[in-house]
Amino acid sequence: MTTSPPQVNGHRRPLPVITNWQAFLAAPAEEPAVATTAPEQQPEPAEPAIDLVAEAKADAIRTKAYADAEEQRARAEAEAEAVRIKAEGEAKAAEVKAVEEARKLKLANDKAAARALEEQKARDARIAESERRRAAAERGQQDDERAHQEQQQTAAAAEADIAKATKTWRKYAIAFYAVCAVVALPVQIAAFWDENAPWLVIAPLMLEGAALVVTKGAAAAVAANRPHWHYRTVAWLFAFIAAGINLKHGLDAFDPATAIGTAFASLAGPGVWDLHEHGRIRRRDGVPTRRERRAAKKAAKRAAEEKAAAELFEAERQAHLENAARDAASKLDADRKLMFPRVHEHALKLAADLGETAITPAIWKQAKLDVDGALPGESDEILRMRNTAAAKVEAARLNKPVSTLSKTTNAQRAAHLPPASTKPRPKPIPPRRTRGDSTPFHPAAKRLAADTARRSVTARITTEETR
């Protein structure tokens, strides 16, 4: 059996609706033929040749098959539509993803370009800064070289000026010496003139020449860095001899003016030359001038004043530190005496016993161990407080209720006596204890109980003394 096609000529075929399939399938009865002869007896109607039930079942099967085909077609169309929608969604998702990837890639490229630009700018800035520093260094070096050259030129110019001035001063000194010799020689020649002994006129020339020679010897000694005082002494001796001759003969043969003038000329020439040599000697030996000595004296005085001020400041600072340390030690001693009277008293005894004038950290440590049995910074109260805080922290960490000391089971507080008898006893007979009727305490428990009792008594006494 075949089903009707779902489409005919490209159009969907409508599903037939069968309301009364029996009437629809029933075929009309054939009309009897008209007889030409006399009517005969009509025969009985025959059974229809078509099986209506089979036709109905076949039609039902066809309808079901058509419905199944339509359902399959609709399912196939739905699946195709779903595939198309999924493909479109995937295509759109791929397009969106591609757009997002392109955007991210563009952002990454933009960031990379911006980073590269920033790095290039930073590199350019570093290069520019390096170039600027190099140029500044070169300019500084050039300035230093220029300043050094200028300083050298200035020093050379100063040295040239000094050399020129020294040379000029030397020429003027020599010229003045010659002029003084020319002025002084006539009176000396007149003093030694004798018609009977004309050769005595050589004596003044010898005297002035000796003075000049000795002066040159002094200059040579100065140049050779040798002792020169004896040359200068001999030169001054010759000068005074010549001045005495001029003064004596001038007063005897001429007027006082001539005598004093020629005597002054005999002394002035060697004197000016000796001044020239004296300056050269001081310059050679590096002897400071009066202005330099005065400036050095002022600088030394200023340095001494600054040193004295610094020493005074340091002494005041040390005194302030000592006073502050002394005040801090006094306050610490007062606080210890107020907060730990028994330990402080014992520490004083230990200090006196050990020969110390104050309570040192070692003495206080020993006193704390002797009285409280703990090092400084610890005590029984601190240890209890620390243990309680640790228990609270542990309980908070484990999310458990805090176990205080009053709630903690103690081995000494456990029932160690045998249970009392529930049997009634006669009232006249009181209960009696016998030796060994209870479990004895452990030696460690006995020591702990004794230590606890001793500390409680110590704490009570301390509290009473503090009050």
C-alpha cells in the first residue's frame, strides 16, 4: 500500500478529513434494467462487492502514514531550520568573534604602536638628554679649559708684570746706587787727596768698589740659596765707613749740608740695594707679608673661636645627655620602687652587697629571679594572662567555646575518695576516716599545690603592701 504524496505540482496537498467514512465509502446500488417484457419477479439484492471495513482500515493506515510523513517532514523541516539557525548563529558568533578578535588585535596593535612610540620618544628623550649632558660636559670642559687658560694667561701676565716690575726695580736700584756713589765719591776723593801722595785717591774707589763687590756676593748667595747675612753685614760696614769719611771731611772742609748729603748718599745707595735683595730673599723663602700675616692671624683667631664654640657646644650637649640619662634613671628607679617594692628593696640589698652604687640591669635581673622566680618582663600573672589569651585565640580558631580555668577539669579536683555508702547508719556512730581509705596524691601534684599556695600568699602580701 502506498500513501498519497504530500505535494502535488509543487503545492502542499491538504489532509482529507473523514467524518463519516461509512457513508463516504458506501456505493449506490445499481438500478434494475427496464424490461421490455412483462415484469418479472425482482431478485434479492446482492451483497456489495467492496469490503468497507478493509477500506476503512486502509484509509486509516493511509491517513496515519500521511500523518507520519507530515510529522517526519515537519521534523525534518524543524531540524533543517534548527541547523540553519544554528549555522546562522555560529556564523554570527564567528563573525562577532572575528570582529572582537579584530578589535582586540587592533587594540593590541594600537597599544604596541603607542608603546613603540612611547619607547621611541623615551629613547629620543634619553638620547637628547645624553646629548645635552654631553654638550654640557663639553661646554663645562671647554669652560674649564678656557678658565684654566685664562688663569694661566692671568698668572703668566702677573708673572710677567712681576718680572717686569722686579727688573725695573733692579735697574732703578742699580741706577740709584750709581748716582749715590757719584755723589759721595768727590768728597771722599777730596778727603784722600794729597799732592805728595796722589795715589791715595784710589782709596775711595776701592771702598765703594768693595761695597759693590760684597753686595754682588750677597746677591750670588741669595741666588744660590746660601747664607747671606755676613755679605750684607760687610757691605753695610763699608757703607758706614764711607758715610763717616764724607761726614768728617764735609764738616771740616765744606758746610754741614754737603757733609750730611754725601754721608746720606754713602748709606742710601747700599741701603736701597739691600732692600731689593731683602725682598728677593723673602719671595724666595716664601715669607708672608704683613698683610698676609695679619690675615693669617685673624683666620687663626677665628678658627680658635669656632673651636672653642664647638667645644662649648659639645660640652653642653654631653651635659644635657648626662642630665637626661640621670633623670631617666631616677624616673626608672622611682617607677620600680612604686610598682615592684619587694623586688626594688631586694635589688638595693644586692647592690649594697655587691658594692654597686646603683641598681644595674644584672642586679635587677637577679632580684627579679629571687623574688618573683621569673625574668624581667614575666610573672605569674603575665603567664596566666598569656595562657588565657592563647586559649581564647585557639578556641576562636577552632570555633569552640572558650575553656576557662573554672571550667577546666583538674586532676586534683576529681573525686579521689571512695563513694559514700548508701546504707543507713546509726546516728550515734559518726563516719570515721581510716588510713589508706583514699587514693594518695601524686608527688608532682603535691609540689604544684604547694607552689600555688606559696604564690597566692606572696600575691596577697604584695597586694596588701601596695595598698
